[in-house]
Amino acid sequence: MSASMSSRLHPGLLALALGGFGIGLTEFSITGLLTDVAGDLGVSIPAAGGLVTAYALAVVVGAFTVTLLLVGRPPKVALEILLVLFVVGNVLCAVGPTYEAVMAGRVVAALCHGGFFGIGAVLAARLVTPERQASAIALMFAGLTVANVLGVPAGTALGHRFGWRATFVAVAVVGVIALAGIALAVPALPAEPTSVSEQLRVLARPAVVVACATTALVFGGLFGAFTYIEPLLRDVTGYGSSAIPWLLVLFGLGLFAGNLLGGRLADRDADRGLITFACLLPFATALVALFSGSKPLVALALFLMGAIGFATVPALQIRVLRHAGTATLIASSANIAAFNLGNAVGAQLGGVGIGTGGGPVSPVWIGAGISAVGALVAAISIAGERRRRAPRAGLAVRTEPSETR
């Protein structure tokens, strides 16, 4: 890569971030429209909530199946196929006349989620020099965090003003723009020289399994606490319903800031960055519970929890890529599946806390405990690796000068 290229932002990263923004919109916007969706489709609100659950499960399935189907294709082509799938799924949601049709659209859109972020992370790392790979990955994930900060409130407002289907139309348009951006700005890099069998074998590597388990635990704790934050803020802290969206925006700002900070620190030392933030996360989460009786302090704690939690993202993705060797696609996508699986399990365990009489604060304590286990796993695995071999410089993701011209 030339010096001039390494000193400025690669436009392909912005296209990847825009795709991540669209995917974040389609995943989260529906949560603010469930009542409208349920009324229009003639189903109960819990049934409408099934559209959220089905999406999460389809992300896990698609991270493995769809990614494997794309092995051997150049990453640019793979991402274009995934975004076409994404647009089709959202159009189906926008025009589907029945609950079943909308459910099918949600599943189709979700199938591209894991592959897009998995392949996109590998591609982002190939667009920059080795010392900037974590920041490049962080920039791609920044689109997802911006969707939480700005896109979801805007999508919810659009759906309330023009009908919930308008939100899916808008998301499909974002997908088309992202597709055009990738077609124009992402270079045509060669495919990974690996087969499907080689990609599958990497999933059996203990280091990859441990890295994905760490991701699931860290984010299971974070979102196990966050899933039930609304009743805590309302019933324990005493915030009114009008203040809740602004507090969620504050949490989203924490995600955005932490993600970019984590990328910069992971560029210097991914292992140290991961241990630092993973160990801080249980304490930041516990602060939300401890300060739940104070409006200003719980708002600050909520921001810190989001910032510290998402500061682990670049380092978590870097570790998986490092251990995957040349079979990075399925390992990277598996880590995205681990994010979503951890979120689902963490939310379920938080619900158990409420269901057994623990009250709205109990999911936060449970989340702190889960993330503490994740920090312990990260620390033990990294210490073991350092005993076995000297730290390696950079990633096992190959960057050739000809690829970025």
C-alpha cells in the first residue's frame, strides 16, 4: 500500500459503514413499531415481537450457511450479493400483506447480517496497513452504532408518521445506496485461497472457539443488562416516558465513542485493549445498578456501560481473525453469530431475574456477572497464548500493495 493511501480514509470503508448502518436500522427499528405492526397485521404484540426473535435466530443461521455459500467469491462480489438479499428482504417487509410474508422478509434480510459484517471485517482489514486494521474494522461497525444513535429514533418517527411500512422502504433505499457505494468504492480484491472444508475446519480450532465464546459472554452481559433498562429507568430511577428515548440515544452515543476508541487502542495492542475493557465492563455495568436511584448518575453510568462494552468490539474481531489463519471468512462470521447469540442468551437470563422476583435491577447484576466471566475467559486465554509464543505483529490477514490501488 502506498504512503498516500495509508494516510487517508479509504472510501470503501465508508461504503461498508453505510451497509452496517442499514443493517442496524432493519434490526432495531421495528422494536419501536411493534404496536403499529401488530395492529396492521392483526396479530398480538408478542407475535409481532416474534419478528425480532426470528431476525436474531436467522442472523446466527445465515452467519454460517450463507457465508459458506459465498466462499470462493471475491469479497466485493459477496458483499454485493448480500446487500441485494438485504434489499429484497426489506422490500418484502414493506409490501408483504400478511404476518407470514413480513416474517419471511425479516428472515431473508437477517440471513445477510452475519455474512456482511463477517466478510466486511475481513475486507476492511485488507484495505489498510496492518497497524490500522482494528480502526478500519471499528469504522465499519460505526455504521451499526450510528443506527442506534440516529437511525432507530428517525426510523421509528418515520413509521409513526407515514406508517410502519415506510420505515422498511427507507431501509431498502439505504441498502441500494450502500450497494452502489460498494460497487464504486470497494476494490476488486481476490477471494481467499481456501475451500469450504478449510473454512469449516477453522471452527474446530480451540483458539477460535474460545475467542467466539469470549464475544458471546462479553456481549451477553452487556445486552442482558441493557434489554431491560427501560423498566429500571422508569420504575426505579423515576424517569418519565418522554425521557427514555433520549437516554437510549445517550447509550448509543456511548457505543459509537467506545467503538472508535477501542479501534485505536486495539491497533496498538489488541490483547491489552480487550483485557482492559473486558475487565472494566462488569464494573461499569454494576454502576448502573448502584446508581439506579440517581437520575444524573445512572445516565452517566449508562453512557459508560455502552462505551466500555463496544470498545471491546474491534479487539474481539481482531482476535478471531488472528486465529483463523487464511480461513477468515467463516471465523469472522461466526464471531458475529456469537454477538447475537450472546445477546439472546443474556436477555433470557435477565428475564429470569425479573421472573423470579429480582425486580428491574436484577438483569443488570446478572449482566455484570456474565461479562465478568467473559473478562476472566479473555484474560486466561490471552495469558496462555503469551506463555506459548511471543506476541505476533499484525494480523494473519494479507494486505498486498496491488490490492488497494
